[in-house]
Amino acid sequence: MSAATSKNLPADSNSVCAACGAAFRCGMVSADATCWCFDLPHVMAVPAAGVEAENTDSASCLCPACLHQKLEKIHHGNQS
């Protein structure tokens, strides 16, 4: 399965998950004041505000499902 491109993102999406290719909305790509991921523990760098939606690869964001999965792996790895 190939990753989605900015030309076929759902209307409210502006980014493509670097891990699974799912389309989702990133507040940083939209230059919003905040993003849904700000409420989660920081496990990776956040892209600069205003990253062009056409250049979603530079954002390297993860969709909510993949970021939650990464957080679970980190959490379980730290309990050993």
C-alpha cells in the first residue's frame, strides 16, 4: 500500500503519517497555535510551524494511532 499524497488527503487532513501513510490533521502544518499531539508526552521532535502541506514528508509526524502505539512501546519498555 502506498502512502497518501497531499492531493488525495481527506478535506480536514493536511499530513501523512511517516509510519503508516494514514492521512491526518497536523496543527503545526496548518500553522495552528497548537496540535493534538501537544497533550501527549514528547517522544520526537515537532516540525516547525507553517510547514507546507505539499511537503508533508518534512513534517515526519505520526498519526494519532501510530504515536499512541509508540508511546505504549516506550512506556512498556521503561517498566522492565
